[in-house]
Amino acid sequence: MDRRKFIQTGIAGVAGLSLAGPALANVRCLLSADTTVDKVKLGDTGLTVSRIAMGTGTHGWNYESDQTRLGLDNFVKLAHHAYDRGIRFFDMADTYGSQPFVGKAIKELPRENLTLMTKMWTYDEGDEKREPVQKTLDRFRKETGSEYLDILLLHCMVKGDWNETRKFYMDGLSKAKQDGIVKAVGISCHNWDAMAQAVENPWVDVLLARINPFQTLMDGTPEDVSKLLAKAQQNGKGVLGMKIFGEGKNVSDEERERSIHFALTQGHIHAMTLGMASIAQMDDAVERVMRLAKG
């Protein structure tokens, strides 16, 4: 069977051409079914995670994203394909509306093999608007169908004083960590000062940062961000990279190759979250990451 026919037949056999979508024509290589994503230690958190997390928030807002817009059945197919390829790490957020989707997808998967990370929105309008952290976490656990969450992040920190303005949430999450409801806590960074604070703050176990070689939607130059994340690793933080392809702005074949290579060799991250919305995109990402990681 020639290579092109093998790619098309393989993807169609997994989930059907409708889910693979137009990206099918751009796929260069489909790995054999026994090639899977490896696992890495996430700093000093005590967690071991797959090197790739399945992102569920591409263009995510108002409780939907590119991934949830696939519909529940196609989302479940994509998540199960991720699991089969060794992606056991799911990156969610309340504002993406993806927690119930992941909950449905993992219902028949062994929980002990999974890493569930989600994010809590904290931009309330005053103390009277704040829902108790415990109540929010109870809802998250119900939506995901899991008694505990591996990683819980404060979502989209855009100022360096988040450690002061978010103390209500930090205290609640610290209590949840003590109670075993969450295993690790931290923030997703959308600002240089916020990221710099996370690198030094002892409360932070994990930080999620934007990193790519094109400075697309980033919080500093690639070189500066890389140096700061190197310091985070030295401080024992678990470092996760996002916006690896600039949220879809750097997706040519050459740009994808360069982005993955940069993240693996210069990004100073332990793992990366990729917002894949098709079987074809997922297989392409697995091929690139594992080939470059082994190189």
C-alpha cells in the first residue's frame, strides 16, 4: 500500500473522514498504532504526565471551544484516540465548557492512568459574588466524574499582584490540596509579571506559560520567556507550555516543526498542551513530538 493511501485508510479506520477534516491532506506521516507519547516527571509535584496534553480550549470562551464544537460523540472519539496514542493528560477549563465532555470521554478509562488539569475563573465583581472554592470544586468533580483533580490552576492571570488579589482562591485551593481533592495548584500565565511571580511563589506547584519561537501571543521574547521558565524548573515548578503553534497562527508544516523543536530543546518545559481538533492533527503532533524528542 502506498504511503498516501496508508495515511487515508488509517485515519478513516480510526474515526471516519468527517472527524479527520480538511487537515487530512496535510498529514505527512501516520505512526504505527504501537507508537505512543512518553511520560515525564512534572517538576517536584510528584506527578508523572504524558509529554502531550490534549488541550480542550482552542478559541475557547463562553463555555465552548473548537473541541466542544465538534459535538460530544466526536469529542469522545478524539479523546479515546488520544488515550490510545499515549496522551493521558487532559487540559480543561470551566470557561471552555469542556469538563463535562472530558468526564464523558474518560468514563470507561482507568482513572489512575489519567492526569486531569482544569482552571478556575476568578474574575468576580466583589466578595459577595464569590462562590466558595469547595462548592466550585464539587461542581468540577461532578462534571468530570472524578473524586479528585490532579492540577487546578487559577485561570488567565494578567497582573503581577495575583498573589494578593487571589488570596481567597489560593487559601481555598490550599485547603483542597490538604484534603486530597487536588494534588497540585498553580496559575495559567497571560502576563510577564504574573509569570515572574509564579516562578518565585512557593504556593505555585505548576505554571502554564505561552511559548513558541515566533513570539505569537507571548508575554515576552522567546529568549526571555525561556530563561524565566528555566528558573521555574530550577525552583522545582512543573512547567507546561501552551500556544505552541500560536493558537493556530503558526501552522504551516515548517512552522509546526520549528515550534515543536523549540519547545522541546529551548522552551524549558516539561510537557505541552496542544489544542488538536481532529484525528489528523493529533497524529501529526504525536509524530513530530516523539520524533524530535528522541532526536
